[in-house]
Amino acid sequence: MNTSTPYGIDVLAFGPHPDDVEIFCGGVLIVLADLGYRTGIVDLTRGELASQGTVDERAHEAELAAKVMGLAVRDNLGLPDGFIDPTPNSPHLPVVVEAIRRHRPELLLIPWIEERHPDHVAAAGLLTRAVFMAGLPKFATPGGAAPFTPRQTLHYEMRHRMTPSFIVDTSKAWDRKARAIACHASQLTRRNQAAATLISSTLAIEAIEARDRYRGSEIGVRHGEALYGLQMLGLLDPLAHFRANPAS
């Protein structure tokens, strides 16, 4: 692992499409921004295969959502929507590794490995491999950025329920999370029945909040978002932790 390169942005979340981070871990990013950390999003694709909305519309919506969430940076790698390649020899791998090395996040958030959407599954595989490769000095990238390994990488929950390592209290962030999601109007408004998707359902926002309320109920708060880490988490001061998190 590389330890000499200083960290860049505090928290960085990767999403397969321009609205995924808002929906699935937007609350966490808002909470961390409120705590004074520099947060950012890297969207892998422009969402060009979406049933509704143009690339330009989606880019504008992503910018609006970034302002609502208080992001320090938002980037888009322009990988092909519907064709994210997670294989070892993927041409997308150096592009993603370069992004990780360029932003140098202390905390990295990536999608969970099980999902209904093929792009979400592929993104999880690609990012898991990229995090490892980012720390290898001999792995070359287009921009030649120095090797880098985040302090911690965590998976965020999407539609498939996972067993979390912990749940973040996002109660104070829910209203702004809902506003950030609402910025993606092209995806939320069902323009015709042929373009029907889960996110364009009239029940979509209620379903998202129901999931967040369920996760919140597990730690005794109104809203929460689940995160999972492959590495065992350690506590330097267990009593201080439980004093600060009485429901845990």
C-alpha cells in the first residue's frame, strides 16, 4: 500500500449513473459535508441509455444536485452506459484507477456487489478491482498519477439489502437528500408508459424513504443509510464511541 501520497478529498463516492449516489448514499455525503469534510461524487457513465432524459439534461441535473448536497467536486468518467466492463483486462480499469489516484480520497464509497441492475453489479466489480490496482506502483494509467490507497473503502447499499458493518444516522439530511433526488426530474417524471422505470414510479420517493426509515429504526433514529466494509473496524475508545452513539 502507498502511504507517502497525502490525501486529497476527504470523502468520495462513485456511482454507476448520475443519480445513483443521491438515491443510495446521498444522506451520508450530506452528513459528512455538514461536519466540515470535503465530499465529492464521480459518476461512471452519463446515463445515455436511460429511458428518459438526454445526456445534457442529466448533466445539468447532476450539477443542481451537487449544489444541494454541498459537494466540493463532481466528475463524470464518460464510460458507456449499459456496458461497464469489470473484467481484469477492461479498458475502463485504468480510467477508474486514474480517477481514484487523482482525487486521493481518504474515505471511498462504492456500490454493493449484489444488485438487480447489471451496470450496478459491473460497477461494483470494476471499482473493487480499481481500488486494489490504484495502490500498485507498476499499474499504469493514462494520466500517470502516483499510486494511492484510500484509508478505508466502504460499500453502500443499493436496492439489494446487505448486512451492514454499521448504519449512519442521516435523519437531519433526509430533506436535502430528497431535494437532491428531485433535481433529477428527467428520471422521476414518467413521460409515457413505454418509458416506465422504478425510479419514475409515483411511489419511488416513498420507497426510498421507507428503506432509510427502516435502516434508521435499527439504530433508534428516523433515517439511516447502511455501509459495509471488508476490513474489520477497530475502536480506540469503545466507551467514547457508545457515548456518542447511544443507539449502537
